[in-house]
Amino acid sequence: MDRSDVLYAAAIIVAIGVFLAILSAINQRPDEPPEPAAPSASAAANDLPAELRRCSLLGPWDAEDLHCRAVWEENRHRFFGTSARSLPLAAAPAPLASGGGAP
């Protein structure tokens, strides 16, 4: 085995290592979602678009935020034209029952 063969094998191993390091860096995700300061419920009722923007900045973690769930629910009610709100913005929507059919 020549010296050039050893150097070629070492270069391939280094290239694979760099490739794996780049893949690892690309796939890293933050441990916790960012926690922006949440305004009060009365401010949310008056400024729904601002709350929607704040919740959309949370990305996938807005599904876990109870306040954002209520904001999105209010937006759905306004969009689809229901006249009365079912929940105040500060309250979280109730989880769906996972039971079978009717008793």
C-alpha cells in the first residue's frame, strides 16, 4: 500500500466526518421554544392580528401554547362567521374526549 493510498483513504474519512458534522448541525433544533412576553387577555381581545402574528412566530410550538390555541380558535370563529365566542381568549379549549360512540 503506497503512501498516496493512505492519504486518499484519510481524505475520504475526513470528508465523511465533515459531511456528518454538517448534517448534525443542520438537524439541530432548539430545546425549548422561544418565550416572548405574552400580553394580557384584554389586549389580546382588542388586537387579534397582533396575537396571531405573535403565535405564528412560535412556529410548531404554538400548538402547545394554550393562549395561542384560544387565539387561533377565535380567529376561526371570526373567519367562519360564528356570532358568539365559545371561549374567552385567556381560556384554553377543552381537549376532545377520546371515547367511542354515544353512551
